[in-house]
Amino acid sequence: MALRRRLRRGLGAGIRGANWREIWLGRVSRLSELRCRPMRHGDPSLERAAIDALLRELAPAWSVESGPRLRRAWSFPDFASALAFTVRVGAVAEREDHHPELRLAWGRVEVELSTHVVGGLTDNDFILAAKLDALSPSAGTDSAAR
């Protein structure tokens, strides 16, 4: 799988032979250490088996919706906290040049990811999701589960 090759190349021998569960540090997976790459029309989207495997590497609150789209929601004590988190999500998305759909409401932020140019999910969606997981400890509480 292309993502596993990228993990091995980017992280060296530490990932080889390791149980995927062991690469978690808290709620952050090694996917968060990768960078999103530009995608073009004709690039393949991930197959369902790869989607399922990568989904297990993210926080449990992520789910795959029809489309397919990767989705997660967070709850916050007030609007200001939700807004601050949304701004942080936007900064990460801009650095990665991979932009999610965001929904902001009082005490709630929803994020949906997909790679529009290929019409499905790619490793970029999971990389960005892992980076957003890294924001989560100081963010809010998960409000959705698989």
C-alpha cells in the first residue's frame, strides 16, 4: 500500500514490523508525522480495505460516511472554544494544502474530509485527520463514535 511505503520511508526502521497499535502515542498516530501530497485527476482513491485499516489508526470518533467521506465532531463548553478550535483546524489544513468541510455551531465543530479531485478518500484525508487528532487533547470531547 502506498501509505505504508510512505510511512516506512518517512519514519525509518521504527515502523517496520511494529504492531500498528504500538505506534500510537496517546491519541496521536504516526500518520500525523506525514505530509499531504498534491493529488491529480486520475489518481486512485483508497479501496475499502485500506480505508478500514487506516480508520483504525485514528481516534475512535472518526467515521466513514457515504460519499465516501471521513467525519468527526467535537463538543465544547461554549462558542468561543469551538471557534478557537476551528481556527486551529484551518491553520493545519492550510499548512497541508488539504481543506476539510467545517461546520461550526455553539459548542460544536464538525469536520468532513474527502479528496474531491479523485472523488473519494486518499491517504491525505487520513493524514489530516491524524493531525486534527493531535489538536484534540486540548480541544473538546468527542461527540461521535464509530
